[in-house]
Amino acid sequence: MALERNLLLDAVVKELGWSQEQLAGHFRRLAAEQGADELLSVTRSHISQWLRGVKPSGRAPDILCATLSRGLGRVITPSAVGLAPADEAPAAPGWDADSVSALADLGSSDMLSRRQVIGGSVYSAIGAVLPPEPWWQSRLAAAQRRVPLSRLAVSPVEVEAVREAAVFFSSRDQRLGGRAGRAALTTYLRTDVADYMAGRFPSEQVRRDLAAAAGELVYVAGWMDFDAGRQGSAQRGFEVALALAAEADDAPLAGHILRAAAHQAVDLGHPGRALQLAEASMDRRRYGRASSREKSLLGVVHARALAASGRRQDALTALLRAENYLGNAAPAGSGEDPARVDFFGEASLAHETACTLRDLGDLQGAEIEFQHSVRTRLLPFARTRAVTLGYLGDVQVRQGHIEAGCATWDQALDAMVGLQSARARSTVVQMRRTLSPVRKRGGSVAARLDRRAQEFLRTVG
């Protein structure tokens, strides 16, 4: 079979401006730094073969990408130079994956074929839920030893820019849904943020601050993927975010990310996995160092995981504890909490409490809490309000309150105008399923609502 020239690698080498001999020399020096003795004999002929389409093996692709990254002053990953398997979707980064490379590859499945995207978007319930305990310290130590790949000198200005991006995209997600702005965020992560992470830091504190800010922004991207129905991408995003939190030695941020992963697992019907993730978020360091508002958020998702696992009394106890912590929290926006939990207040707690009670079979209690959430939800949180209305209508109809449920679902459809959210869409799908066996009893009101829901689904795709 004839070789096909690696045009991606060729373009990057031409941009670099080094001869093949020069590139081989820089490659050998970096291989020596990394202790890759088996690559010290690489010569110009190896570079020539790789350009002709021969695939380098072992550690060679990583060393080559690191060499190119240093020369260009930006992160180059194997997939960017045609050295990743062409017929596979990007795999989960894995606990030992380099976070800078993982950042640079985020969202790369967007450019794959439909078959590859489907394969890469599936949530995996296989494998270890959590990294082994020594991983946390080894991740921090590895980040402290990381050799800069970029000439960029990172300052607190770049750190603040990443923090501002997290606030902006989180707000956009809450207002418009996870599909809105998702492509822009992944592009920003793959370019600017990856380059910042590969840069040079004036102090260890700036390095940690950037790792935490990047971890929070990757978490937002993962949450947007979750809302957009891209469950495999969301899962990978949470794993990369968790690695960055470990590199920042930020235990509360790690707890926040584990809580999001637990929420995803609950919603996707993996109660055992959800409980492991939720309990990890409640670890002494993570939960203990969190603010009261964040403790409430972690606690109420823990309650949901307990309910999904059939532990009724433990779930109810966790709900009371979460309510107490929110009652003791400083006012939102006071500066006592990290910005990532400013969204979590009375309405959010009521929504998650309602979901817990619903999963425990207490539909009446769930209805009361959903109604409370709707009454107290502010306009900026349009997506969650629409989802809450969808859930409220569902528990009303399941109790036999068909007219009330139909009226609530009408409000939900009104609230979904302009949203780009797979979670909101799924409530409409569930609406039609719940309505189906009672449609005749609902008369013309139910029939009209079903037609409206059908039209909504056809419109949003």
C-alpha cells in the first residue's frame, strides 16, 4: 500500500522553518531531557520518513510534538499533525494524560465523521470512576515539573481573563442552553488557554491560579456538553477539569467538578457510579474547605445520588443538611463564595430537592418543591426554569392532575423559545410520553398541547 504524505506535519514543519537536520537535532535534545534513550539515534532520514507518511511509534509522536511546540511557541498535539489514529474518535484522556495536550484536543471530535462523533459522544460507565489516591499528589508534582512549551510569559492578567471567560460562558449556558456558544468556548480552550498552560510562570502561585481558572472553564465546557446531550464529551471534560484542579491543589474546585459528574451519572441512570462520585465530592478536604453555599450544592446532589440508589432515609437527611448550609450561607455575590456557585440559591435547592423527592416516589412533595423553584427562579436562569416547568408538569399529570399539568407544560414550551438545550428538549419528549396514556381524558387541551410539543420537537431537531 502506497504511503500518503503527511500534509499536516509538512505544513507545521514548513511554518517552523527548520531544516530536517535541525528538527532532528532539536528532537534528540528533547528526547535526552525526557530520558527517551531509545530515540537518541533519530536522524534527518526519520524526519523525512515521517513526512512521507510513515507513523512514528512509541514515545516518538509525543517527543516530536513537544519539539514542534517549543519551536513554534504554541501547543502542537498528535492529532494536529496527523499522528493520531484517523479512524477513531478521541479517546478519554485517562488519568495520566497530559492536561495541556488534553486541552488542545478538546472539541476535536467536532471535525470527525458522523460515525466517529456518535462513537465519541457516548457516556462510558466502564473503568475506574475515580483516580487512585496517590494520583492527586503525583499530578501536582508533575505540573510543577512541567517544562514550558511556549515562549508566552503568563501573568495574573491572563489568569483573570480565563476567570472572566468562565463567568461569561456559564451565564450564557444558563440563559440560552449548552449548545449556545459551545464551539466558541472549545476554540478558546484549545488555543489561548492551552497556550497559557504551556507558558512560563513568574511564580508557583500564578501557575496554580491559572490551573484553577482553566479547570473551572473546562468544567463549564463539560457542563455545556452535558446540557447539549454530548455525554461522552462532557465526561471527558469533567476528567480534564479534575486533573487541572489537582494541578492547582484546589480541593473545593475538585469537589465541585465531581458533583457535576455525579449529577450527570444520576440523570443518565447510573446510580452506583453517581454515588461514588458524589461521595468523593464530600471528601473531608473538598467538602470541608468549601463555602456554605457550595456545601449545600454538593450535599443536595449527594442526596439525589442516595435517592437514586434507594437509600431513602440517608437522602432525606442529606436534604436537611443541604438546606441548613444554604440558610447559613453569605448573600450571593458578597465575595464569600467562588463565582461558580453564585447561581445556586433557593430556587436551585428547591429544584434538586424536588428531583430527589420525585425519585423517592413522593410526587406531592416534589410538586410543592418544583412550584417553589418556579416562583423563585430569576429570569437569567431561563434554561433551568424551562426544565423545572417540564418536570413539574410531569409530576402533576402522574398524580392525575391533567389540566394543571397541561397548563404547566404550556408554560414550559413558552419558556423554551430560543433555548439550545438537549435537556430542555428531553423534557418535551417525556411530556409526550407521559401525556400519551391520558390524552383522551385530557380532551382538546391535551390534544392541542401534544400538537404543540410535536411541532416544537420538529423545529428544534
